[in-house]
Amino acid sequence: MIRFVRGPDGAVVPDLRGKLPGRGAWVSARREAVETAIRKNVFSRAFKGPSPAPADLPDRIGEALRAELRQAIAMANKAGAVVAGFGKVESAIGADPGVAAVIHAREASPDGRRKIAAALMRRHAGAISGIPVIDDLSEDELDMALGRDHVIHAALVAGAGAAGCLLRWRRLRSFEGAAVATEEPDPACDGGIERAPR
């Protein structure tokens, strides 16, 4: 659920952290539910008075959730729970404690994705479906979160630092109505890694 409050001007404001003062109205944390609430004027009824909701409210919420994910990745990176770069991701997959999730920039090539999936398959075999794949952010967004240039592949190292990232990622995916992705290995891939792909 997402809590909404009335701002000082009477307009509807999302309260993603549930800490803003005032009476709250709750809507299911899905884009389509927020769109329906706007269309059916649910907020004015909930707040017992005119409560205009901007038409782009779902987009604002989606962007705020993306910003929270970027911030969580940045914090995990500062805690030493993120590795970036194809070779480092591959090494982290094979080392202990392993990875809690793989991160691909949206621009990542199918070849790079396939080779990382093959490394996961070698490590986890049938349990590969338990490794989430975060691919909701662009290269620029990952660069910003990690404070470096040209990040295409990264991984959350298993441990306490990964939990907050995964929570925020699942919240974003749920809002957008998207499935929680896991790596699907390509049966045609032999698992060899000849070069560091983009």
C-alpha cells in the first residue's frame, strides 16, 4: 500500500515513507490502482473535500521509487556490498559468500547477460531462479549510484547490505506490475567467457 496525504495547497502528495503528518489515504501500491484512484476521484472522497491529484502522479511515484532504488544501491556500495565490472561480477559469483543479486544496465548486451547467467548456472545450478536480476536502471543511473563511469554489470554481494536494495527493487517492480526477474540461462551457451562484454 502507498499512503497519500493532502499537501498545504490541498493537492494529493504520495508519502512513500509513511511519515508525513496529517490524515492519510491508502491505495494499493500498483500503478494501475493509483491511475484508477485518480480517475474515480477517490482522494476527494477519502479526504472529504476537494483533493486534486495531478495526472502524472503515477509517474512521479515511479520515479521516486527508482530514486529510492538508486539510493539503496549507492548505500550498499558504500558498505562494500556491491561489485562492478564484468570480471568482478563473475569472480563474486564464484566466490564466497556469492551474490544476492545481479545488476545489469538496461543497455547491457544479450551476450553479457547470457555469460553472467552461465556463471550463475555453474555456481547455483537448479537454484539459479533464486538469484534476482535487477535491470530496471540505465547505465547513467548506475553510474550515478556507484560514482563511476560506464557501469554495465554489477552485483550485490550476499550479506546485510543487499537486503535494503532488494526490498526497494521489489517495491518498484510491484508498483510497475512487472515480474521479479531472475536469470534464465541460455541452453545454447557453453558458459565460456572469452572477453568482457558490454
